[in-house]
Amino acid sequence: MLKVGTPAPDFEATLDDGSSFRLSDLRADKNVVLYFYPKSFSGGCTAQACSFRDNYDSISAYDAVIVGVSADAVDSQAAFKTRYELGFPLVADEDKRVSNLYGTIGSFGIRARVTYIIDKQGVIRSAFRHDIAIGRHQEDVITALKGIQGERLCQ
């Protein structure tokens, strides 16, 4: 995983709709929740994506967008997005270039479930890995976004 406080590596990749996505196009405009997941349609990844979908409004309230990344092909990403009515883009990282750039390839070449919170300046403000505790992603995302917004956190 990349370290908090370091610049998020820029990348260009293909989205679920076949269009091109460049992370740096969001700089100065949006905070980014960049999450990596192992496989579309698997139980844990479906639960995670649907949780992001169901909490999209609370995440976007912090001037943030969600972008999912997996090694699935464009057509698989498109089908996953359609089936579960995901309102955010999914990156098709078939060659695992983006995953390698972000250090999300775990032991034995298996993709780790990692989420990065990137601020509008392109700096990684939070990074966490929850391979099993999928439900913790939402809480950690909101906490990190509150920190970016400078809100006082209740403990």
C-alpha cells in the first residue's frame, strides 16, 4: 500500500463504458474515494459495491466521487455496474497496471481490498485495507472525508 501523505500516482485507464479516465482530471475539483476490489460479482465485492452505492449521497456530501478498480474486463465491469445499479465509474484494470501502481496486489498475486482517500490536491489522506471486514470501509471513508473537510471528529 502507498503511504498517507504521498502524492497519488496519476493514471489513465478505461472505464466500464469504454471511455478514458484520468485521475488527475479530478484534481482541484473533487476528493476521490479510489477503491480496489478483487472480482466483480463475487459475494464480498458485490456487498462492498452496493454499500458504496447505498452511501453515495453521504460520501458525495463531502465533495467526493467514488471510483472502483478491479482486473475485470470492460464488459464485465459494465454488467456489474448495470446489474447492481452502481452510480459511479468502474475502472477495468485487466493488465493490473493501476493495481501495481497503487500496491494492491497481495500475496500470490491476489488483489487486496484497499481503499485510498485522495484530496483535491492529489495527496493520499487515508489508506486502509479490509479484506474481511468489508463493512468497515464506509465508516473509514466518512471519517477520512470529515478529516479532509476539517470537521471535528467525535470519538
